[in-house]
Amino acid sequence: MYDQPIGETAINLTRFCAMVNDKLEALVADHLDRVFPAMTLMVIQAGEVKIHRAWGFVDPETRRIPVTLETLFDLASVTKLFTVSTFLSLVSAGKPHLDDPLVSVIPEFGVINPRPIDGGQDPHTRVKFPIPEDKKGKTVDPTQVTFRHLLTHTSGLAPWRDVYNSAGLPPQPPDRSMLIPRETRWANALHALYRYPFVGFPGEKVRYSDLGLMLLGEAVSRLHTNSSGKIDEAIRELVTQPLGLASVIFNPLRNGIPREQVAPTEYDLTWRKRRCWGEVHDENACGVGGIAGHAGLFASVEDVAQFGQAWLSLDPRLQIEKSLMQEAITEQIETDGERRGLGWILKARENSSMGGKFALSSYGHTGFTGTSLFIEPERELVVATLTNRVYPGRQVEGITEFRQKLHDIIAEAADS
């Protein structure tokens, strides 16, 4: 049986649940094991938990460890929302301002100036792209990059670079001591981030960039702790502790979480040469020691959903000014149908992962490992979905279709 028995409080036996149950079961059954072996889901409407479910197994081959409501999943890029929230709380406290340059906090970023433009690098094949004709011979002044650029992914920085190769040799498995200290790995990574070419001009267009959020995480660390590489401390002290999100953690295995409580991801054939289990899937986050602004957090589905509820309700515990929270979920820029707030993805007008029934005012984020958090203000909906869809390999298709159908089912139930 793919659906694990869960307690009475796990499912709110309301009309909402009755409306959604059969369709949800059929959808999950069609995708479980084919697209992902493990999944948890929480749906909140108007502050009330409507669905809280778990499916599958942590160990799909032996099927001895059922997924539970407390199973931790690798959030991948959903981590960015925690970094952004931490940064916005600092903005609300008066340090810094959205339109301040990045070099006001990280002056090293502007030392090599100007910087050339190249075509960037494919995150899957690692192949470098050719330089576009209109960018050949052009340069960028890195001191022009602002925090707003990082938040809207308009900095001109490349979407991805193999930072992990600059950070150091492949790290030891997470149940062994690190041979290269995390501080050394992060310092090596920053050295590379300060030197990479750009792929475009600041403010030119949306180019989703992990590098930008790595740098934003470093800025948060310096602003909050007056030291480098401590984004984990800042997120804990400014976001997860105030909201009571006890499960949210970097490097779960190294921090005492049993492996059986963590959903594994992909078998890394080329770099680590092991299955990622209890360590972050993202190579760049792993390469810098498991802690970064763009990826690395693990959490239970309940804590991800409660984080989303805090945003929906403009929760004062986040210590972000309400006007700034509203600005963050308002369209700042659109490029080729990709709508961006401050850190948040806004619902695309066509082919959105949120499906066709969520309102255009909806916002959220996805994670490459198969995670998502979507918020629909008009229906007062928060939907947190955690899967490990990269477990069979990152090329497996079906997660976008699954997300779309799932959120359409939930929207229909919310209207019933």
C-alpha cells in the first residue's frame, strides 16, 4: 500500500478533504515510484489544515521505512525563500536598503572591474555556452549590481557555474568528518564568485541565478553576524526560531538527524559517487559545506507550509514590514512570461506549475529535487508539496505535469 497510515489529526475530515480525496489518490498513484518514491503534502485554507498526508517509502527498493509526516526532504531552491525572508527582515531593520549596491556589504565583489561577458555554463552537462553576438567584447561594472537585482534575478550573473570545483575536492560522506573545513570551502567559493564573468547587464532581464542567492546569503551573514558564511545562523535566528519551525535544518545527518528520517535523492555518479542521503543534492551547496543561500535546507512539509502561512498572513514574527512583504509578492519585472517579485516567483500567465486554476496573484517557489510551496491569496490557500523526484535521476520527467494537476485539484476543492 503506497499510502502510509497516519493519525487522526493528520487529515481534517471535512468536505474539502472528501472532495479532493479520490482525485488526489489517483494522481499520486499514477506518479508514485514512476516520478518520485516519496511525497508529503500539506494544504492550509484560511488558517486551517485541510490535508496533511504522506506517501511512499524512504527506501523504495527494500520498502522497510515508510515516509511519515515528519520525514525531512531536501528543499533545494525553496531554501531561497528563507534566505530572502531573512534579508528582508534586515531591510526592515534599516540595514541595508533594497537599492543599495552589493559592494556596500561585500566590497570584494567589485575589486575585479570591469568584468567580461561570456555565454554561461549548462548546469547539467557543464558545457560552456558561446558568447551571444550582441555581448561580444562587452563588459560589466560589478559595482552596479544592487540587492534588488539579486532578489529579482536581474543581476546579469550567470544562472549557474561549477562553483563546487573551485571550493575543493568532493566532500566526505555526511557520516564522516570533513577533511576540508566548511569555512575554507566557502572562502574558496567566494574567491571564484568574485571573478566569474557576467552573462548580461544588471537590470536587463530576468535570468534565474543561483549565484545571486549565494551572494545574497553571504551579505545576510555579514549584516547579521558580522562574519562570513553564517547564513544558517541568520535564518535560524530571524526566521525559523521566531516561527517555531524546528525541523528546518542544514546538513541534517551531520546535525544528528537519523538517516531514516530523511528522504534520499539522486545517486551522484560523477562527483560524489554515492547516493545523496542526509546531504544536500545540489553540487554547489554540497561543495561549500552544505550551507548556502540558494540551496541546502531540509524540512518537514508542515514547517514549509507554516512558513508559507506566515507570509500569507503577514505574520509580524517575521519582522518584515507589511508594505515590504506586499512589495515582495508584487510583480517587479517580467521577462518572456517569467514574473518575478522580490525572491518570489509569481504565477505565470501560461503553463504555470501552479496549474490553471490558481489566481494570477499567486506566488511561491519550486525546488529542483521536486519540492514546492505555492500560496493563493484569493482562496487563502497554502500548498506545500515535498517529493524526491530526482531519486531515479534528474532527467526523469513528469513533475511539472504532476504539480499542475495537483494544484488544480486543490483549487477545485477549495471552491466546493
